[in-house]
Amino acid sequence: MSEVYLSDYENHLAQLKAHLSGKTSESLPPAFIPPAGYWTSREKDTFFHALTIHSRLRPDLIAASVKSKTILDVCAYLDALDRAAASEPILSQRATLEGAMEVSDSWVDYEEAQASELMEVEPGWEEEVKEHKRAELLTNRFRDDPAYWSWKDEQESLWRKQDNLVHLSLPHLSVMERLLQKSDATGETLDSVRQTPEPALEPLPTPESRDGVIQITPQHVPSLDATEPDQGPSGSADNRSASVTPALPASPPPSHIPPSADYFRALSPASRRRLKKRLSMRKARAEARGTVPNLLPIILPSHTKTKIYVPKPRPHTYKKRHKKPDVEEEANDRDDGEIAATGQREGGLDPEAKIQQIFQDQGIDGNTLVQWGLDVFNMRKLGKLMGLFDRAYGDSDQKSTISVNTIEILRNILLDFTSTIVQSAISIREQEVVLKRNMKIWRLQKEDKITPANIHDALMMHGFNRQNLLTDFPKDVPKDPSPDDGENDDERPEQRFVEGECTFHARLPLHRELASFVFRPEFFEDNSLLSPETNMDELDAELDDELVLDERDCQLEAQYEKELWEAVAG
């Protein structure tokens, strides 16, 4: 790798990071902007960086980025810039702007070769930067503080967890999805720990009398100590049945005590509804069996009946197994002399079990994944999507991996997109209710309900008008092998209803429905695209200036590429 190209690449990365963060090499001097605003150099840099991101018509967003100035201060600064720009002479924008440099194909091929080598070096750079930031964070803390060592242990434990989630493959994602499902089933999610002031939920009542039928409760069942243990054969039938059948205890065990209202208050609304439904179904099943329900919010073990294994009788004759011809040819064509696979797996743990053991040793559970915001996507489906990408575009020998930081970026994009669509759908529904409320032809049963048509209109407003995403994938992608591939076509159910072609026209976009295009033909045809007020002499002069500027740009491009080759050659 060329050292000159490597240093130039590092300088380019530094400039890019400084541009994205709003840092400049030469800071502006502080100044006082009337009526009452003193701007420091840091505030000015933040202001101009926010001005490139947001519009000047949104001073509230600019003030939120500066954080130390109000909207009035931002508006005063914008007015001062407008007055200063009005007093300066107007320069030719075309002549002063720097042109985009275009290089030849030979330089592009050289950069492609250098990029392949940079891909092997960049992971080491990122690791060095990460270790430097962590060491700087540890050195900036006061070591004399008694809580320093405990804080250091927590940070190192957190960093070890993050290092294990840098390269996530399909087995990693499958284990993470299993942990999330387990934490959701046991109620150990972040919502169950969150202390929010929610209305208290009444605990489920114990079985009582209903419709004149007395249900079995612990108070109505006699204790086992009340029966006489030395009841002989001459006893009555009732006493014999009482001594043989074990009775329930007089008071329920601690595992059968219903949860208190404080427990339900700590749960989220969705968790409370799910738990209430689970306990009510458990209570109904217990009433049907005539037993005491276990109202503790835990998952009970499944009482499945053990299937009795009955050995099959040995046949009198055995069928001879013949090797398939394609398997024989495949085994004979192997040059390395390997034996065909017998279907037996080597001993030891499978990849998912090993990954699960690593997660368990590092303390990564479902609650940790929820705290990091990794419960939005279905991790197993995300892994299958990565496999689809490998079969379509990647190399068959190399499997793709994804980082937890990439998943966080995808989550932020999804949340931003979803919030925008929800706001648009609510606004569309409100406008629809206002327009249709006083019209008898429309029947609005639930005005506060968002319809699928509102969501579809909101998606179309933001340019998402495609219903089928399968068109984005290439058609020659091999299918994912599944256990259903060997299913016989004759055993598949008959398709009785076949969806035909759509007989009605597709719906127009929303902006075309609200404001349709009105075309008024002209009385005569005009082949000229120029307006009659155009001065042809000024137009010819402007075109001549453009030709001169293009020739100058071509000379600058050739000089720029020549300097690049000279710098690389050293």
C-alpha cells in the first residue's frame, strides 16, 4: 500500500468527521449581536453547522442545536447576516465555485486496488481508536473516589458484552431471539421493571360461589390432620374414602397466593393485559378440574403425558438397501478420497449452544438486549435476510455478519419513519373527519379510529407507494432450503379459489385526487421553448462564457490528476 495514499486517506477521514461534527480549523471570533446576545466562537460554529442541517425558516431547531441561545437570539443573528449580505456586492456564483474534478479510468482502477488493501487495515484502526477512547475514559476519572473501582468493573463488563455483539451471524441472532422470547414469556422485560404511575389493577379473586354452586376453596376442604389415621377395616365408607384420598391443606401454599396490587402496578399496560389473561385462563382450567388455581405470575411446567414406547415386532424378511446411482457417482468423482457423509454429527456443542454459553458467561440475557433496544426486530428473520443477501450478491464461501451498532441504526430509522407515518395518518384522519362529519352521505362510526386507507395515504404522501417488496430482490436468487421442499405435490391441498386479474383501475395518488391536472390546449403550436421576452444577444454571451468555463475546468482536471500521480510516485 502506498504511504502517500494512506496519509491522504487519513486526512480525508479527519476532514469528513470534522465536517459532520461542525468543527472548523479556524474558529470565528466572538461578537456581540444586538439587542442582547453575546456569541462565543463555539456557539458560532454550532450555529453555522445547524444552519447547514436545518432551514433558516426553523430558528427553533437551530436554537435547540446551540442549546445556549433562544429563538430570539437566533432570529437576531439571521437578520444581522441578511443586512451584511445585502451590503456586499453580488459576485458571479458560476465563476467562483470550485468545479467537480473528474479523473480518468486508470486512476479509478488504482483507487480500487488501494481500497481492497484498506479494507484489511481499517478494522485495526477502529480497534485502536476504541481502545484509546476507553483508556481515556478510565484515566479521566478520579481514582481516589471509593466508587471508582466498582464503576470500572461495571464499565469493563459492559465493554465485554459489547465486544461479543460486534460480529453477529445467523446463530448469534437465533440465540438472541430465543433470549428475547424467554424474557417476554417470563415477564423479565424492561417494562416489568419500569416504575410508572399506572392505575392499580385489582388482583384476580379466588374461586367463590357462583350460580348456586359452591366452588372448592382451601377453607372448605378438611385438613388431613382431622382424619383418624388408625381407621380400621370396620370403619364406614366415608371414613375409608377420606383416609385414602389425600385432602388439600387448610391454607394455600405460598406459591398459590395471588400477587398483590403493587406487583400489577409495576407492570406496563401490555404486560398487565397479557398477565391478566393468562391468570384468568389458568383459573378457568382449575375450576373445570376442581382444583385450586395457582395465581402466581410464573410459567407453570407443562404436564404432558409420557408416551409409552411399544417395540415393533421384528419382520421375517428384510429389504436390501441399494445405493442410489447419483450418490455413487458423486463419491467416485471426489479427488480427495473423502468418505460420503453418513448423517451423523460430530460430538460437542452446536454453534448456538456455544454462543448461548458465551452469552451466559458474560451476563447477556433478554433484559440486557431489551435495555439496548434490540427487541424491535425479529432477529431470526434478520439472519435469514442476511442469508438472502449472501445468495444474491455475496460470496457463497463467506457469510455476512452484522453489528449491534448497525441494528441500533436500523431501529432509529424505523422509529423515525414510523413516527412520521403515524403523525401523517392522524392528520389525514382529522381532516377527513372535518370534511365528512356534516355530510349525510358519509357514515363515520368511529371518528377516533385510524383506517387502513389513512395509513395507505400517509405512505403515499411520503413516496412509499409500493405494496410488494419482492420486486426489489433479483429473480435468480436461489431459494432457502427448508424441510418442506421434499413434500409431495400430490399431498398438497387443492387450491380452490384463484385470484383473477384486477378489473378496476388503480387508485390515483393523493395529490392527483385532491388537485387534478387541468390541461388547456393552446390556440397555436409553438415549437420554440424560449419565451418571447428572451434577449438572444445576452443568451449567446452567456453560452460563450459557459464554453470558456468548461475549457478551464478541463484544464484544471488534467492538472489535478497530474498532481495526484506525481504525489503517489513520490
